[in-house]
Amino acid sequence: MSAPAPRRRKPASSTAQRSTRQLDAVYGVLCASTAHPSAEQVFRAVRERIPTVSRGTVYRNLAKLVAAGRVRIVHVHDRRARYDARLDPHDHFQCLACTTLVDVSPSRRTDDVRQPTRAQLGGNRVSGRVVTWLGTCRTCTPTTNARRG
């Protein structure tokens, strides 16, 4: 895994959206994070900055950012929606033990993940791909833990 691409933070006012302190705080939390936080995790982080913010305000602002294409939702094995401000093409690795989710730069080889044939797609049209590698992270791997102990 290579280092993640830098996250470019655009101020909320750079879009057609009305900029608010809450929207900027939600976007700031996502841009500062490489952990792909859930909506609840974003809410808790924003609440540290703005103690009076409501859960509904944070959830609505997450939806606005997704609709504007400024962040994306990553659906992973644990079925919780996670949020990602990194918009360049990349894959993910999720630990099945602790649900940690990390960015993985995609392989340059095009045959690593093959596009399905028309027959396999049943008439559906491909517009992109999402790859999430599943396994056990180095923190949860027993051999790694045994060497530390």
C-alpha cells in the first residue's frame, strides 16, 4: 500500500451550496480523516467543535456533501455507510475483525479486476468499479500480535 493521495479541501463556499459553520465543520472532519468515519462518528467529531450541533444537522450536511459530489459514501462489509473525502480512483481494504477501513491505491494492471462481459451484466451498463479487499489488518493478525507480546 502506498501513501494516500493528499486530500484537497475546498471551502464549502466554493460550491453553489450555502456555506454554514456546520457544513464547514462536517466537511473539515471528513477532509482531516483517513478513517472513513460513519455518520455517527462524524457527528461526534463535529460535536467536539460545535457542542450545540444536532445529529440531524450533521446527517443533512453529509447528504448535501454527497449530493454535491464533494464526498462519497463507501459501503463496506459491515454494511455501515462510511464517508470518504478522497475522490480520486482508489480501492479499500477492510479488516473483518475490527472493521478498520484503509485506502489502497489501485493496481496499474488492468487485468487485476476484469470488467464483466455483456452476458454477465445482463444488459446493464458499467459506469465504474468499487473494490474492497477483505482480510485481517496487521493489528488483528495473530502472528503480528504474538511477535509484539
